[in-house]
Amino acid sequence: MSIDYLDNNTICAISTAPGVGGVAIIRVSGKNSISICDQLLTKSIINLTGYSVIYCSFKNNNEIIDDVVVTIYKGPHSFTGENVVEISCHGSSYIQQRVIEELINNGCSMAGPGEFSQRAFLNGKMDLSQTEAIADLIHSKNEAAHQTALKQMKGGFSNELKELREKLISFASLVELELDFSEEDVEFADRKELYHLVNELSSHVSSLIESFKLGNAIKNGVQTVIIGRPNAGKSTLLNGLLNEQRALVSSTPGTTRDTIEEVLNIKGIDFRFIDTAGIRETLDSIEKMGVERALEKIETSSLIIYVYDASKEKAEDVEKDLNRFNTSNLPILTIANKADLLKSNNTIPRSHLKLSAINTKDCQKVKDEIYSLSGLNNLNLESTIVTNARHVEALQKAHADLLKVKQAMDDDVTGDFLAMDIRQVLHHLGTITGEISSDDLLGNIFANFCIGK
């Protein structure tokens, strides 16, 4: 959508979740929102001030459709920066559709995905990273995801980027100024101070990039694969962790033939557990596919739980499995299951967690160990954590160009080439907050938003 289109159109949409509920909210935004709604209400709202709330009826000519509560926000003091009217009606699907139908008949257009948030961005109510945080906040499924999205929406990440850009802009302007006096061969920008600044920024950006590992885990969950040989107790362990009979358990080898995935929240973080087929050589084509799928899951996981039957497996076979499964050097929790069946478990290595998967207390130990291995023990939600893949890609490009700036100064290149590299760093940082954007970029971002937000 072009900015002109957004400026000249009044949009409407249902902002609450689809379906039947006690109350539904229909949002209207645009310069004509108040006048359009005024025609459809039994009380006039034309002369009301912003932040006014009235109780009246929504009508079509003389037909009363519903009794509603209407809230008025006047631009620029609204979410979108425009005049906004929110109509709270009963949650009947029929009533919601009738309200939308009458709004459209009187001059509104249906809002596209994320169009209200897009208007907020275009009208300067928030920057692009803040609007993206709205979508993350809506989809947050745990406390950590909620806190990081809320912090970003309030501008924590934006302010940090703004500070980085301002520091670099002040030096960039001096380097650019030197180009106007190229014949005099003067330097306005102290190269030693600039080099120190670039080192500082490079380190800071690198830390932000590194935080994405944690941010991705917070946002999408920690993918944790449970793997081992048949009858090791993998499905029993999954059932114990979930405290329900999610996976079939049988003494017959090869019961689990496909992956079973479940999400469990541990201390505010989602862990996506994947129970896999027992790893063994088999002629059964279906079981063989399950084994192949199990091995594939290891490659896309962040953490491995390797379970073996301590009452049967030989130490050399366990070592062989560990070397085979952990080729990516992922954190791995090795569980010596059925340790209760041993007369003495002194032969089990200390690094292996000895337990019985049918024991509830032992399953709690597994949760504690998993959380510890994930690296989330020292999680500090007050610090800036990057959770958006688009943002980390821009940061990686900015970091690469910062290294080019350092190299340029080491090679004592002329100011025009140095200025070019600095501009590239500023460009990449600017794409995160939307100071530099394109219609294609905005279209891709807001296409993933909910309609009504």
C-alpha cells in the first residue's frame, strides 16, 4: 500500500479474535472515522473530545442492530495517529458482520493485515521495530516472550540502535565535511577516536547478534530431541515430563515409528520436545523411515536428550551412540534410565543422569537439567535481546561493514571510501527501525500481522 492510499482512506476491521464471545471490538481509523460512525449511532459523537466513551445503539436507518459502547480517540493522540473510533458490541458473529457491513456501506474500507499498525508507523507513532514487537506480543506464549516483546514495543531496542547511529553519524558528518575541503588536505574527524568508536560499536553489535540465539529460544521455544535405542524409555520419559500418557509405551521394540512433538513450559520458557523412533538397523520400511526422521531432527534441534537402558546397554555402545548422534556439538543430556534395576550403579559415569523415567521426582530432575543445559539460567530480561530474524540479518550486515571501516582505516584509505562504508553501516541499522525502508519491505512485514491490528 502506498502512503497516499493510507492517508486518504478510512478503514475498519474486527479487532477481537474471530468467533462468538461476550464482547467484540470493531476498530475504525481515518480522517472520516468519526463522521462515518456518527451516521450509524443513536447519539452524536461529532462534538465529543478525544478519550470520550458513550453508550448508545448502532443502527441502520431505523433498525437497531445492537447496543454498543463507543470510544473516541482524536488524532494525533491515538494508536494510529488518526481519528479512531472503537465500537464494542456483543460478540455474536451476525452482529459483528452487520456492523462491518454498515461501516463499509457508509464509506469505510476493510483493513488489510497489520494496516492499523502500519498507519501508526507511517504517522510516526512508533518505529518499525516497535510495530513488529506488537505482533510478537500478540503471539507470545510464555513470560519471557511477553517481557522481551513488551520491552521492544516500549522502545528499548530502538533507543539502543538510535544511540549507536547517533554516535556514528556525528563522525560520519565530519568525514563527509572533509570531502568539501579535499584540496586543503585537512582531517576534521580524529581517526584514533573514530577507530575506538568503531571497535566499541562492533563489539556492541556483535553482542546483539549473539543474543539472537537466546531470543530465538524465547520466541520459538527450545527444540529438544529425545533419542536413543529401542526400549530405552524415551516415550516413558516424554510421558513423565508432560505428566500425561502422550506417547504409546510398549515392551515391543519399534513401537514409536514417527516423531511425536509436544511443548512444555519450564520456568517460563517453552521447550519443544520431540520423541523419536528408536535408532537401530531394521528391514521394516516404515520403521526405517522413522529412524531417518529421528536423525534429521537432531540436525535442527538446539538440545539433545540421549536415553539408554542402563540395565542392558554396554558402556562402549553408549559411547558409540553419543559420538554418532552429537556431530554438531549441541548440548546433550545423557540419561541412564532404569538405573533402579541395577544392584549397583557405580559403573555409570558421573556425567550421566541416573534415574527411572516412571518416577515423578526423577522427571523433575530432568526438567532442571534441561533448563540448565539450555543456557537460560542467567536469563536477564532487562537486557536487550534480539528475537527477530530480520533484525539479526541487518545487524550482521552492519557488523560486516564496521569491519570494513576498521580495515579502511588500517589501510589509510581516502575519506570518500571511508564515508561510503560508514554510510552502509548507518543504512543497515536504519532498516531495523524503519528510518530507511521500502514499500516491499513494509508489505512483507505487515502481511504477517493480524487483521484488526
